[in-house]
Amino acid sequence: MEDVDADPATHDDVDDVAALADARRRDYELEQPLFWRTAEDALERHRTYLHGLVEAEDHVFLVARRAGRLSAFIIARLVPAAPVYEPGGLTCLVDDFAVVAPGDWASLGVTLLRAVADRARQRGAVQAVVVTGRHDEAKRKALRTAGLTVASEWWVAPIDRVAGREVTSGQPDMPA
């Protein structure tokens, strides 16, 4: 694995992180157009949200760069488990996590995941939960490399389809 530093994100990183996340959202939307339907003002909303995370105490927000350019980012939120579970400490929940190129998952992705896990462990986390799309095989492989296993799946459909009715107009067609 290449030697890449995982650095805390700064306000100067926010525009690049938001652009990378926006590209990832649009790719995901192609795979599951209802669940990941991008809001019209998603990019601006995300920028505002990211600025709030730069110094948030309950988050770990890291970036990686190659040749001075942002190449990947990861955002983890430290949360207690649901009240019916007791893993023994906090959960390191990673929902926003992207790399510039799919080939970067094996290097930058794993490096960032290990760095965020180390920081989260120091703050009381005992498990990592990482969200990814079922179709994102390069990311899934990186998660397996880092020792994660699948614990849950979310299944999605327009409510009318689930109710046995025709899908109403205006809702995107979804893969079966």
C-alpha cells in the first residue's frame, strides 16, 4: 500500500470534498434512482453541512491528497448504538466516504478507513459501520480488506409497488 497521509479536513477542503461527494451521489443515483435521487441544491447544502463538520466534536473528517490535490475523504460520526444493542462502546458510523478513482479504494480508501478507525477508537468507539452501495464492488472489496463484513442490507422500492399498485408517474423506474 502506498504511503499516504490522512489529514484532518479544513474549511479549505470543503469545496473539493463536496464536488467529489456530488460525483459519487450521481453515480449512485444511476444504480438506485429513488433512494439516491439527488436534490436540486444538494451541492450547496452539502457544502454548508461539511463546513459544520470540520470542527465538530462528534465527527472525524479526514482527507487524503496526491500531488497536492484532494483524492479521497472520509467522514465518521461517533454515535451510541441503538438502545436495544450494547456493543461495549460507541459506533464509528461512516456514511460519506469517497475516492476520486475506483482504483484508489485499495490504497487511499483502506488508508483513510484505518486512520478514521484509529481516531475513533481513541475516542471510545468499539465498532465501525460503513455504508456503501451494493453495486460499489471496488469499495466493498476495500471494506473486506479492512476486515469489515456485511451486517445488514436495505431494500428499496416505491411505496405503490410494495402495496401492489402501479408505480405512480413521477417516480423513477427502479432495478428489480
